[in-house]
Amino acid sequence: MGTIYLVRHGQASFGAKDYDQLSLLGAQQSQQLGRYWQERSMHFDAVYTGTLKRHVQTLAGIREALPGLPEAQALPALNEYDSHALIRCIHPEPLGPADTPETYRAHFRLLCDAIAQWMSGVISPEGMPSWEDFSDGIRHTLEQIRHQHHSGNVLLVSSGGPISTATSLVLGSPPEVSIALNMRIRNTAVTELSMSPKRLMLQTFNTLNHLDTTETRSWVTFA
């Protein structure tokens, strides 16, 4: 049997003009994951990422501490949904900065509501695929990896939306379950899917073993 290691990107730049950019802490989280795997002589037979900057930068941080990784294949199907386009569908007025606990929570309440409406077909955010096409892209990617690498270790660097969707698909749970899963996935958290020639199985979800040290426990972030 093989394993797919799905890694959410490091902390990005929430609230900044360009969210799609790792923060300094995000780079450190990524490097720490690479060090953790290097210390355990981890190897990967294949590497996949989305095409977003935060995916590429996260992989670069991992690679810095874990040399010898295979060249990565970039797959747009692993990209995150457009949270701004989703929120605009149900809240056309500009949102103020999410710079307090209250405004931060309000932002994500709106986002969860918008995702649920997108899933049910109530809204069609500009520039985004339908929920069915988004989910099918992730399903096809997982199946492609399973067929090609079912006895190997595969690293997949993506975002909370695709990773929570992948988890929900493997569990056979309703799509709405992935919303709650997505809101809990932490930066550089690892989710493992065991794979055989016939199926995928959830092994672990949202783990941060690489940050479980006295020096790094304060590095845990969600955005």
C-alpha cells in the first residue's frame, strides 16, 4: 500500500492586499515540516501542487530542508476556491478589514454560508466552476494518483478547500461536511490517505506532529 500526504500551505497573508503569499511564519512552518521528514528519512516518489504562489512557496520551504524531492507537477484542480468571489455573491458591499476577532469570525461565517449556497447551486460565483466540477477535479486527481502510485509515497501541497473535499470524498460524507473540516485545517497540517490498487482510505487528518515541540507549538495558525 502507498500513502498520499496532503499538506495545507503555510500561513499566508490574510488581510493583506495579496493573500497568496506566505508570511515569514508560513515559510518557517514549511521548513519545519521538511526538517521533521528529513530527520525521519522520509522519501516521496511523486510530488504534486496547485498552481498558487502559496503552494509553490510551501513546497520550496519543505524542499529546503528535505533535498532530493522529485520535480513537482502543478495541477490547477488542487487550487483553492475564490473566497472573495463566493462572499461577493451573498454580500455585494465591500467588507471592512477582518482585523478584530469579531470581524474575523464574521468573515468566515459569510464564507461558510456562501460555500453552502455554492454547493447547493443557489449561487454561481464569477470566474469559478460549479461545485460539481470543483469536486470532480479533486476526485479525478486522487484517482489518477492512486492508479499511478498506489504502492508509493506521494506529497500533495494544496489548500484547505481541496483537502477537506478530498477527505469528505474518501469518507463518503455529504459535501456540507467538508465545510466544517475546512474551517479546522491548520497551516502545514498533514492529512494522510492510504491507497491500494482499489481504493483510498483516511489514515490521519489535520496533524501537526512537526510543530509539537517547545519551540514551535506557538506556530499553529489557521489562515
